[in-house]
Amino acid sequence: MKNLRAMFNDKRFLKLVYSLAVPVALQNLLASVLNTLDTTMISSLGDYAISAVGLANQIFFFMTLICFGIATGTSAMIAQFYGKEDYQGVRRSHGMALILAVIVSSVFTVLALLIPEQLMKIFTQDPNVIPYGVTYLRVVSFSYILTAVNFIYSVSMRSIGNAKTPLVASTIAFFGNAFFNYVFIFGKLGFPAMGVAGGALGTIFARILEFAVLYIALKKHRGPLTGKIKDFVTFDSHFKKMYIMTAGPVIINETFWSLGQIVYQIAYAKLGTRSVTALQIGMTVQNIFFVLARGLAGACTVIVGNYIGAGDEEKAYKYGTWLLQLSALTGVILGALMIIFRDTFFVMFPNITAESKAIASNLFIAMGLILFVKTHNSTLVVGIFRGGGDTRYSMLLEMSCVWLIGVPMSFLGSVAFKLPLHFVYLMACCEEVAKACIGLPRVISKKWIKNLTD
């Protein structure tokens, strides 16, 4: 209680959180609302279509999480270089992230174009679902590279304190995507109704809009992220070593963490198409409730990194732990709201079967109960450990919890015990509880504070 009072009385802290967390939260809210809108539009095509798009997007999810690892691993470096006013370090870090993200997204683009059916069969053998997924993948794959580039630029901008430009770009992309989806999915303004392919085409146009806004903003307001090409692609041996040691564990972490999430999807898919449909609805709604947590985690990365880079480690520790407490408190409140209003969410999904709705309703209760642990861990791993430069520890923590606890528990629930979806979900979330219990002593020890600019 004393810490909470001190936190809310610290005007400097509140100003930092407001300026960084709110734009990030709003940007994530737009993405989540757009995802909800996509899901709602696709749901009008039936359970098979919504299941197919949800499963097909696991490929996109895998790619974006690897890019998220590249971005957040790099953002810790950018934040600290920016705090030290080493702008060449900022440019080199950003350039390395862009190169890696383009390589990764190119690989996923080729795979989705060449072997979409094989990718869908990883998740389901349902002959009614696979054709929808194949159609969707072949079109949406053309958005992957631009998505990766936009993501890196957005995270890099936030790392130097510019959270408004990515928000504006996301807002424009949001309205563009909603418009294009409506036109292409349902066949408006003279266009034929394209179904799931229309949703994929809308995504491509939205990413083009987002890139255009970011590019224009960079050209208009020159700063640490602008310069000559050689400023972004010249890496000496010291920088390469530092990048590998700092960002490398995060990239590995996100790769194997996202693989774990895909394996969870395989476990959930064992419960049947209705459960997969319910899960897509549940995850769509949960993402909306989770946006503030992502904002707090993103703010924590920048705040902690900036203060460590500036040499004020005590302030980095104090603000980091405050944000950790604030994240958990936020999760408690939002989790309660999710449970209370769970049945109202189905207004957005009128064409889903009664069976899928019943499964999803129980899932919302499970999600609401565990949400505070997830919001806490988001700031713990992304905000504190990565922002503080302790990326190797966060890698070991997340990978061990997912693969040694979460994955076995999910298959135990779905395959061995054949439990309902909400129980399997809670069993998988045992890894979140373990992560919090193991990670907190590390926070208190302050061993996570590592100055990368020395």
C-alpha cells in the first residue's frame, strides 16, 4: 500500500508512464480491435472459416514473435544508447534489427506461398478447415515483410521516446484495414465477395498504409533513426559481439516461446473444431483486455533502459518494480471484468454455434482468473529483464517454463485426460505461475541491471 501511494504521488513517474504506456496501449488496442473485427467478419462465413483463419494465423504469429524478439532485444540497446546520447549506436542497433527481420519474414513468406497445405496440416486434419486456411495463407503471406519492417520501426521509435508516430500509423492502418476487409470479404463497391481471401487482401493494403505513414514521418522529422545507409549497416566486432550477447538470447527466447504457443494450439486442436473456434474467440477478446499490460511492459523497457544508460540504476530499479506492481493490479481488475461481462462478448460473434459459445464462456472464466499473472509476467520479462539487459536469464526462464511445464501439461490435459478446453488452458498456464515465482527473487536481487553501453 505504501509503495502504491508513493507511486501515484510521483509526478515524474506518472508522466513517463502516461507518455509511453498510453500510446503503446492504444496501438495494441487498435490491433486487437482490428483482430476482433476481422474475426467477427470472418465468423459470418461459419465455424470452419474462423477456425481456418485462426490456425493459419499461427504461422503469422510465429513470425511476428520472432520479430518481436529481434525488436525487443534491440530496443533495450536502443533505449540505453539513447539515454547515453550515443546516436550512432542507436542507428546500428536499428539497422541490425531491420536486416534480421527482413530475412526472417522472407523465409515465412516463401513457406506460406509454397507449402500452405502442409503448414495447415500441422494444426488440423479437418478437410473442411484446411482449404480455407490454404487460400488465406497464399494471399496474406505478401504482407509478412512489410509487417516485420513496420514492427521494427515502431518499436525503435518508442525506444527513443516517440510513441505517437507508431500510434498514428496504426490508427490509419486500422481504419484502412476495416474498410478494405468490408469491401473485399463481402464484395462491396463493385468488387467480388472474396471471403477469407478478402480478409487477407485487406491486411496487405493496411500494412502498405502503415509503412507509408512511418516513412513520411521519418523523412519529415529527421532524428536518430535517420541517416546514411552506411550508418545502419556498418558493424564493428565489438558491436556484433554485444548484439549477439544481448539480442541473441531474446531472439532465441521468442522463437522457442512462439513454438511453444504453436504446440499449445496443436494440443487445443485435439479437442475438436468447436474448441478451436471457442479458443479463437477467447484469444481475440483476451487480447483487448491485455493491451494495457503490453503498454506498461513497453513503457518499462524504455524507462528502465533509459535510466540504466544514463547511469541512474536506483531509479531504474524503483520505477521497474513499481511498473511490475501496477501490471499485476491492472490484471486483477481486468480479469474480474472479463469474468463479469463474459456473456456480452458474443454479441460480436452472432454466427457461432451454441456449443462453441458455451465452451468460450467457460474459457473466459479461466482467462479472467489467470490474467493478473500474465500481465505481471509481461512486465517482468519484457520490461524489467529485457529493459535491464538481462536477456540470457529471461531466455532461460521462459524457455524452461514453457517447454518443461506448459507444453507437457497442455497435452496431459487434452490427450491423456481429455479435459474441457478451460481446464486444459489452466493447466497450460501453470508455466505462468512458475515463471512469476522463479522470476521475482531475481528482480529483488537487482542482478538483472546490466549497462550495455559501458
